[in-house]
Amino acid sequence: MSTTEAAASTGTNGNGASGYRWVGTRPVRHDGLDKVAGKARYAADLNLPGMLYGHILRSPHPHARIVSIDTSAAEAMPGVKAVVTGADFPEAPPKGATRNLMCTVIARDTVLYSGHAVAAVAASTRREAKAAAEAIEVTYELLPHVLNISDAMADDAPVLHDNLFTRGVEPRPTEPSNIAARTVYERGDVEQGFAEADIVIEREFSTQAVHQGYIEPHACVVDCDQEGKAVIWASSQGHFKVRSATAEVLGWDTSRIKVIPAEIGGGFGGKTTIYIEPVAALLSTKAGRPVKIVMSREDVFRATGPAPGAIIKMKVGARNDGTITTAKAWLAYENGAFQGMAAMLGCMCVVSAYTLDHLYVEGFDVVLNRPVNVAYRAPSAPAAAFAMDSVVDEIAERVGMDPIDLRIHNCPSQGDPTPYGPKWPMIGLRECLEAIRDSDHYQSALPAGQGRGVASGFWFNIGEASSATVNLNENGTATVITGSPDIGGSRASMALMAAEELGLDVHLIQPVVGDTEVVGFTDVTEGSRATFATGMAVVEACRDLKEQLRKRAAKTWDCDVEEVEWVDGSAVHGPGEQEPLTLAAITGNAKRTGGPLGATASLNARGAGPAFSVQVADVSVDQETGRVTVERYTTAQDAGTAIHPSYVEGQMQGGVVQGIGWALNEEYIYSDDGNLENPGFLDYRIPVASDLPMIETCIVEVPNPSHPYGVRGVGEVGIVPPLPVMANAVADATGVRISDLPLSPPRVLEALTAAES
Amino acid sequence: MSRTHVNCEVNGDAVDFLTEDGESLLNALRDELGLIGAKEGCGTGDCGACSVIMDGRLQCACLIFAPEADGAAITTCEGLASADELHPLQQCFLEGAALQCGICTPGFLIAAKALLDENPDPTETEVRYALAGNLCRCTGYDKIVRSVLEAAVQIRTPA
Ligand code: FES
Ligand code: FES
């Protein structure tokens, strides 16, 4: 269905094609009214009586030893109620994930990037807090810094951590370095693969660090009491994670902390970790008052996020019939100041959209003096796809094959081995490729002067832990409580699945995001897992309730429960001797049949369905300025099953546009002295409405057999193809292939000029 | 610290508040008047999350000093709906799924209202340029633009 038709059909009529009554319809979301009326409460919107404002002082240097911190002047300033530094926090262990988290929240002896938190103040007003933070005197001893992968990997590079020895290298290195880990995946014999190839293409690519760019800066309010308990209101992708991570940084027992999820103003992976909550908690403890911290946009850019830049070298062999015989890849990813696993993920993704008998993939995770990487929608996959799908495009050109046909020719199917080990379960890559091939866009002639590019993308998707509680109210309505923050319409998805199960109108269901004390443990919303895994918990709780409802009907009718069926929201007596009992009739009588009805399910969701997307774009390139304009864009993505198609399309479109920004414009720009030169939306320019056409969508549905409704999860993969799609379209339009992102006007112009001379 | 007494009209009501010199209208609306619809996404005039209509003009409330609002008439997102009915833009945003996280939504609604007040029958391109000062990182703008165009139709041809 095109978006035009999709947008037109916003009703709540049954989805005839699938046989579902509610799943696949487009009701208005339950939390929508508050959001269009300006009433929805995000963390920065909360004010408590007696609340103080916190302000964090950040390092102006990319790498320095903290010699001393003098807070005395700050403490004497008007309105100041508390000051904290790294010394107020528990000592960090010498290495490991806990140290990295603790030292990201606040620096100890060393600052590792410009923007690293050093100290914080709580005061009566924002301005008093800021003025006092600026009055804290920090003496630094500057250390040499490294800002890019090549410099950080060099033998004589300044080393960030003297206890970091490369993992994955035998024998284990005896000298510390900035290479945190080496990852290898291999199969077959690449040299044999190259020998079998008619053509071999070898290229080197680079991408720059970008930010998730959520419009809501990180914010929290923390209220600690005299018994050592803390209540945290936070905008995050997972409030249970806020609880555990805050406890970890403070050395507290988690039971001291309750986290209440505020609405979240975008995350895209960037709000799967914490920065400010432990700082606010210590300030609140010291001051005995609630403390609010809201990051400035500049702090968001300097100290949170980014997704890593990468350098990727590809060597790919193919036969003249379009069969890709082998691929050899070398990938290095920035990690930021502490070790991550960006390169490992990149290695797993880089050739996943292709069947290969021979492959050798080697990756390096590299630390440098930049803020710590955080997940950003299908982390690491976009850069990897940029490299592979640019080369694949060249192969198609060289062998004279349609780029979609070539991809179909090399497409993996169920049972084929993945590059990283296990066999593919049921996947929908081929269906996505066919959807684009058959789309109106691909079938339409390319307008004169434009270029067309296609590419595909892969992302794993994950399951993890989720909980749901479903309570039936006495009037026959239901409340669905889950632990997954609603980032982009997941409340509506939960309600739709509950409606389908119980046979209740979706508007009789109230979906609620519960705090850490009212609902069972639920992992962060990441890996496109909320509708998949939390949805599974909702379905399980509803199925439990249906059993209970049947028993209540049997009790009312004094018959065997086996004689009762649940049909369309009513208990039906199989032998037909009784009038059906509606859900409302049973709940209304619940007092007399055994009390209130409710059910809870907690699970580890297994069998997340891998996601693929295939996309096509037409672009024009201004020969005088180098500006790339996206003229038309279509994306196909395998959703498994679209529970609420409008929000599936929304995820697809949002991912595409973030990818377009990454491809064309966005990049972290550092000065030689290690400071971010574009920490604001003016100079870090994300796409705006006038940069774009409509984003046409084809939802492909190859159901995931592991989910009761076939859900795969749709949040991430859409951001993967746009990087190569843009590069391939620009190459088609200009005849010039650019292998360094972003394809910003100066870079494109430079490449065009170089090609001319 | 001396505070300035500001009188103005917000969403049709006469209001007054005290503010420090140098404080933004955005903070005054949010902290003094409790109108949290306008959001701070950047504080530098680059994202439009704080959009308000002041004396008929679309403005970034983060760039206006609160004392400048003295004597002005201001519309925020909270002033769009009547007691029993949403504004067509709000209704179309809901039905067209034009919001995901919703943090940008109040700003877009205000910017769209400012556009439709001036130009009741905009083209898609005009909508895109009129909304170019508002950033949305979730939607890719597709459903926002469609919803504004749909609302324009509804406003021009009331049922
Ligand atoms: S907060 Fe005013 S424009 Fe961003
Ligand atoms: S809906 Fe999230 S920024 Fe627009």
C-alpha cells in the first residue's frame, strides 16, 4: 500500500486481509490527545516544591589529568545548596563496564573528552547553578589527545587507558594500546573465492560520527529523602535501566530507587544509558531537596551519543553472471573514550544481505578522545552497509546487471548460514527486494538529469526481558500495564494486541507505562524489541485472562470449563444451552465468582526476527554547488506483521530520513585542540521538511514464527540502506563515486571538479 | 535580584508574572505560568520546539526576553483547542499519526497554524518551507506535511 492510501485509511475498521479484527488497524493512539494538547509530561516539564536546579561543569580539554578541584568559591555563591565532584562518588573499579559507566557519569582523575563531566552544583535557580558551576576551579595537566581512528591506532599514539590490552589477538599484547578489541569472522577460503571471480573490486570507505539528534535533551528530576530513598523522574528508553545504572554508579541497592517514566522526546538508542541521574541523586541527597537537571543542547552534543565514525576496506569478488564469490572486509570503528563493541557489530552486519561461500571479516574497536559511543538505530550497520552496498553497486554496473536482480541473485534464504554463525530463520529480504523492484517508483523512468540508487540493509532485532500486567475492570474495560516506555506509539500496539486477544474494542483498553514498582522488570526499549517482546508478554497475560474468564463463565453456568469457548469477547457455551456472557457481564459479576480478574506475564522473549529493508532514491546534483537533492524515495521493510501500520510507516520514514542526514550532511567536526566545533542544530544540520520529498513506504509482511502475531520489530533497520542508497544515486547522477561521507556540497563539488580535470 | 512585572494575554486570558531580566519568554511560560506545551529543544532558535504566536507572528519563545512580552497577545499549543473540540490541526495530527515521541508536536502545531492563518490553501512545497524552522527527528516529516495539508482542507470546507 502506498503512503497516500495508507494515510487516507485511518479508520478502525477490521483488517479483512489478515483475518484479524484489531491487529493491522490504525486507531488514534491512546496518549495522542495529551501530546497534541501540550499536556504530556516529559521529564523537563516536572517541577516539585522546593526543587533546585543542577548544573554540570564539563571539561574544556579532550585529555587531561585533574590535578585539583577547588569548590570553595562556588559553595559561597548565592543560592548554592550542594556541590559534588568525582570524589563524592564511590571509587570506580580499575576496569570493566562498571568503571566505564561510572567514569562517564563523572570523571575521576582524568578527563577523556571535551565535555566530560567534572563537577556539579545545585542551586535555587538555573542561573545561580550555572554561575556557581563556572566558579569551580579545576586545575588540569594537559595530556596529548587523539581524535581519529588512524591516529589512535598508530604505534606512537597517546594511550587513553594504560590497562587496555587488545582482546582477540594471540598472543595477548603486553603493551597497552587504543585498540580495545579485534573481532574476526571467517568461512571458506577467500583466496579461492578471488580466484573464482571474474572481477575483483577493492575500495576504502569512511563515515563520520553523528548524533542521534533527539529533540528532547536529557532531563531528570530526583528527590532523595532522609531514609536514603530516591524517586527519579526520567525521560529514558528504559526506566529499569535507569534504576540499575544509577544504583551501580552510586553503589546503592536498587531497592532504594524508584524510577517513574516521564514521556520521552526521542531516543533512537541514545537514551539507553544514563548521564545525569546519579549526579542529581547525590546533589539531592546533599541538599535534602529535589534536584532537576536538564542538559543544554550543547551538552547533549558534547557529552552524549554519538554513533561512531568508521573506516572500512572492502575487497569483493564476483563472476560475470553476478554471483558474488567472496568478500574480505577490514573495519575499524570509533568507540569514544571507553571500550564498546561497535566494530564487532559492524563485522556481523557487513555482508549479511548476501550469500557468500568465502568470507574474511576483521574488525577493530578503537578508543579515542571523544564522547562515549551510544547505540543509534541499528548500531554500526549503516557504515558497514555503505561500504558493502557501494561495492555491490559497482559490481552490478561492471557485469551489466540490474542492481536489484543482482541482489536477488545473491540473496540468502531460510537455512543458509549467517556470516556470524547461526542459520537464517525465516527472513523477508527477497520479498523486500521484489517489493522495490515492483514498486511504482522503480518501474517509473528516471527523470532526465537525475540519478537512481538502491541498497539493502540488515539488522538483528532482539528479544530480552519484558513484563506486562493486564487488569480487567468491573465495567468490562481493561488496563494494560507494561514496563516499556512509549517512544513512538507502542502503547497503541500493546492495546491492539490486547484487543485482538480479548475481543475487546481497542478504545476500551487503557495502555499504561508503569513505574519500577508497579510492573515487572523490563529491559530497555532497544533492538526494535518493544512490540515484539513486551507485546508477547501482553499476549501471554491476555491468554491467561481468557482462561480465567472461561472458568468464571463455567462457574456461573455450573458447567465444565471445557464446554466454554472464548469467542469475540464473550464466553460461549459450546452445547448452546446458555446465552453468551460478555466480558463486561463476567467482570461485573466477578465479586460473586471469585474476585477481580488480572494476570501478569514476565518473560525472556526468544526468536526475534531479523529485519531487512531495501530502498530506492532518485537524486539530482547541482553541478555548481555540489548540493544533492532527494527527488523521490521509496522504502520497503519487512515488519513481520504490522500491528499499527501508521506507526510502522512512521518508523520506516523516520529511519530513512535519519539515514539521509547521515549520508548527506551530518558529521561531528572537531578542531585540532579536541573541541567539537558544531555542538548545535545550526551547524550540525539535521534534515528539515524542505529538504525532503514524501517517503513512500511498502510494508512487507513475512511473519516471524516466534511471535504470536508474527511481529519482527521495525524500529531500526530503516536507517541502514540510506547511506549506500545516496552514494549510489549520486554516482549514477554524476558518474563519480564518492567513498567518504557525508556527501556534503563541498565534498561533492570537490569530487566533481577532480573528476573533470 | 530585581524582578520585572509583565502583563500580557496568553491564549485569550489576561495574565501577569514576575520575571528576571534576561529570562526567556519560554522559561516564563513554562515556569511562571505552568504552560509546558512549548518545549526547549535547543534554546538557540534552531529547532522550533518552543514556537508560539506573538501578536500574530510565529516566534521562538526561547529567543524572546520575557519582559518583551509585556502588552503582547500570545498563543501557545494549549490555546488551540476549545473546551469541547480539538483544533482541526490537532485532530488531523492524531488521525494522520503525525507524532511519534511528540516533543516537537506543539511547535509544529503552532507553526502550522501560523501558516494556515496566512495561507489557507498552501501547496506541499509551501508547507515544507513554512515548517522548515521546526525540527522533527522521529517522523521524517511525511505524515506531518500530509496532516497539515489535510487540516487545511478541513478548515477551508467545514463539515
Ligand atoms: S528551543 Fe527555541 S528554537 Fe529550539
Ligand atoms: S515526533 Fe519526535 S521529534 Fe517529532
